[in-house]
Amino acid sequence: MIQTKIFDSLTLIKPDSCPPSNETLNFSLFRNEPFSFQMAYKLYDSPDEQKTSEEVHFFIRIESDLNISTYHVGNVPIIHSFSKITPKTPHGMYPDILFPKKTNPELKKEIIHNGIGYRYIELGEKISLRAYNDSWNTVWFTVNEQSIPCRAGMHKIKIELFDIGYNKMSEAELTLEIIDALLPEQSLVYTNWFHNDCLADYYGLEMFSDEYFKVMADFLAPAVKNGMNMVLLPAFTPPLDTSIGEERMTVQLVDIEFDGQNYSFDFSLMKKYIEVCKSVGLKYFEHSHFFTQWGAAHAPKIIATVSGKKQKIFGWETDASGEEYVKFLRSYIPKVKELLKNEGLLETTLFHISDEPSEKHLDTYKKSLSNIEDLLSDCLVGDALSDYKYYESGLVKTPIARTHKVMDFVGKCDNLWVYYTGGECYNGLSNRLIELPRERNRMMGTQLYSFNAKGFLHWGYNFYYGRHCHGLYNPMVDPYCGFPNAGTTYSVYPDINRKPLQSIHQKIFAEGLIDMRALQLLEQLAGRKVCDELIENHLGIPDAYNTPDAPEKLIKFRLALNDKIKKYLKEE
């Protein structure tokens, strides 16, 4: 016999533990909204006390008029709990990897042998799985993953389990209400830094070859599916997470020639890169940083053709305000702006100066910026930072505030962006770490709405190196990838077939973005005050350190939000 339980997406189901099922699950969503839920299953002894085998092969069949993507959930080892996380996370196997399970739509009918004779069965689409008697496994379902508007009304989802003789073993049902309204398009600009060198290194691909671009497009597609709409444009090798004096693999989209006096630029490769990104649905771009991380003291690694030979012309040995580098930037910036304008992207491209400057870097940052500031006066320019002085002094026009300091900026900035690393995971702060409760991950969407944030940035979409790019890791085996927090460096897992595997922590963050859009829909119907009151009544006063302490709180909030929208839709 197989026991099954249906859960919302926020419930944690580990191989060694599964909470009691909720018999009164009620969900509602909008016509263009993706929606995920889970089915936990385990082999158990039958009522006649006959012992089951240790494992059994079975099939599931899904009956629904909705489009449903199905995934088997894989687990990763959590062997370290960061000391800042309270309560401390127990060690063990945690669910996160989403392995797609393909159905076989052609098997509508099949003749099978049941040990006695042959019979004809109406099979439908089937998905093959295995159940074990000593551990819980999970199937993850995402309804309307492509966000294509579907029919409003009540929709029943029936999941049936069959043994290999196609005898029914168990079944589960779920009813979804699809509200007759569409969520507004995502207004938040959302980026995770895409690391081209990690992708090329992991699969042994030639950088920017045709084969590389194909794999790159495959990796970016699920990012767009889960709300990401901006991507890093590596004009020069991004000077990120690199120890002083060390180099990352060359990743440079601009072909440069230097004749001893002047610089010339070929943007053909950059245009191709932009084309590939657009083809999967990305709309915004961010230019790689003009100066090194943590201080803006040096130039990034830049390669140029000099006297017919490619060579490094700038790098760690280059002073950020050195005469030749300033001359180079003042030649380059007008040209790249011209390209972006011709591509219709100048107004939707974010330029970076230096990543994560601190208070001690104020003078260096100011000096580096001053040499090119006039060239960027009509552009969107911003950096990830924690110190309010950078915005207060006017140095950074678009501050990307770290969550543990974001309240210094809230209410004082009309163009606020937000970011976090893996370190902001204490005292209730939202984060996407695998070991953190999922409601704290999803809560970021509601917080971004409350903060009036215009954008969100994270530094790792596919960073499979260790700290400072030392070592190449397989996050399926080591989800820490050389860092103290599991899941902070990546949103997708690299599969052996050069395809990305989505993660649960990626899906949960995307659900938060959908919550934000639902709040924006309510604001359109009833005004901001109604939204603010709803958030306070269910979740408390908005604050970066205020996240729900149980998944039920966020689920109830979202249902209440949907009910409010339905009420105002009827009054229209």
C-alpha cells in the first residue's frame, strides 16, 4: 500500500519526516498565475498485516483540464547549520532539486498481462516512480508553469496511483479556484548574476561558441519562467569574487583594438549575446562593473589586440583613476551607450561602478566615479551596498540596499533596489537558503511591495565555484559550494545532460514575486491603504526582520488577499 498526502509548496517534507496532512486544503489563484503543490508518498504495511516489500515501482496518472508540470524531488545533504540561523537547522537530507518527470501521452490504451490473462486498460498519461518503506518521497506539481491564461472557475485535479499491473493503489484530489482576473505584468526588475565562466568550465565548453550559446539559452529559460527579467552583460570579465592579484576565466563581449593612441571597439559578440538573452524573454540588462569589487581601486581584466596580438591591457596592476584607464573608459562608454541606444536598451540597462563598497571606500569610490560620472548622467547607475552615506551624499543614484540595512533607505528613496547574500539569514531576515523555512524565502515578495522596491539583485544564479572562484563544485553533492550556506550561490542545478534543473528555493522566491503582483492588483482596485492594512493584520508591521514563523500564516495571508481582490472585482 502507498500512503499519500497533499501539501502546499511551503511545507517541508524530509525523507525521515512528514507532517500530518491538511484535510481542508483550499487554494485560489489567478488565470495567469503559476501555482505549485506537493504530494508526499511512502510505502507502508497493508491492513491485513502482511509486510510490504522494501520498494515498489508504480505509476501515477493525473486527470485535470489544467496544464501541470510534474517533478520528482531530489534531496541534498545539509551537514552544517550556520551559527546565525535560529533555531538551528537539524542536519540531514533536505528537498530542493526538481527532476522533471516526462509523461507518455501516446499510451492512451495498453494491453497488459496481470498474471492471469490479458486485459485492455484506458491508461492516459502516466509517470513512473518508486516508493520505499523507510523514507518519504515527494512529487512536485506546478500548474500553469508557462503563465498562459487559463479558464476561470473550479478545477479538480485527480492523482491516481497504479501498480505495474495497473491496479489502483491510491488516489488524491485537489480542487483549485481560478479567479477570473489576470495579475499585472511584473514591474519589479529582478536579476541573479549569470556566471558564464562557471557554465563553460562545468561542461568543458568553448566560451561563446555556438554550442555554448545553446546551453546558455537553456540555462536562462527557467530563470525567466521564475520571474528573472534582467541579466548581467559581461562587456569585460566581471571583477567579482576574485582575490587581489588573481584572475577569473576571460569572459569579454567587447573586441578591442589599440593602435598605441586610440581604442576601437567591435560589439558583434555583445549583440549576439543580447540576442540570445532576448530570445528566452529577458528584457533588462546590467553592464559589468567598471572597477573592482570592495573598493573601486583597480580596473577589471580587459583584453585587447595590440600590434596584432591579444594581450591584457588592464587589471589589478591598473589604478582605477590612472590616466590611461580613464582615457579608455571615456572612449568606451559613449560607444557602448550608442550600441545600447540602437538596440533600444539604453533606458533598460543598469550600469555598475563597483560592487559592495563600504564606508572605508568612500573616497576611492568617489574618485573613480568622478572620472566618468558625466558620461553616465542620463543612465541608470547603481551598486549593491550597505552604507546609507553613498545614497545620502549623492554618489549612488540607485542604491541596491542589503537587507540587514534596508530600513535605513525605506521611505527615503524613490528608486530603491534590494539584495542579500547568504549572510543575511538571522533574526528573521528573508533569504533563499535551503535550510531556512520556506515562508521566510517567499516573504521577500511582500517585503519588496511594502518597501516600494523597484528591483531585486542576487549575486549567484549559477555560481558553481568556491569562494573567490577556488574549486569547481557539484551542488547536488555539495550544496554549499565552499560557502557556509547551502543554496546561496545558485538557483539551478547543472544536470549531466547540459540542462539546468530548477530548485525548490528558486520556485519559492518566484511565488513571492507573484504575491507582490497580487498586491499590486489589489492596489489598482482598492488603493494602497487597503494593501498595507491587510499586510499588517496578517503579517505585522513591514520590516526586513519580520517574517512569518509558520507557513500557514503566509498561506492564509495570500488567501485573504485573493478574497479581497474578488470582493472588489464584484463591486466594479
